[in-house]
Amino acid sequence: MHVLKFANGQVRIDHQGGLEESGIRKVICTIMEGGPRAFDKCYRRIRLKV
């Protein structure tokens, strides 16, 4: 998973790692619409399909 950041006219990788890493989940939840609740719902759905 990559979390991107736009600064000075360029897109750069801000954070990278797997969804099992708490740091990545925390960053994603801060920018994801719906926050942690939406992330948990989506994450459970993804895990069930794999």
C-alpha cells in the first residue's frame, strides 16, 4: 500500500507498507472519508474475498 503526498507540484510516496501495519492503517484513516469505521468495514470485506 502506498500513501501519496502532493507537494511543490510533485507527487511523492509519503508512507508505504502493508495494511497489517498499524502505522499505515492510521495514516489511511486520517485521509479516508469515513475514518477508522469505514476502513474497518472495507478491510473486513477485502479479507473475506482473499
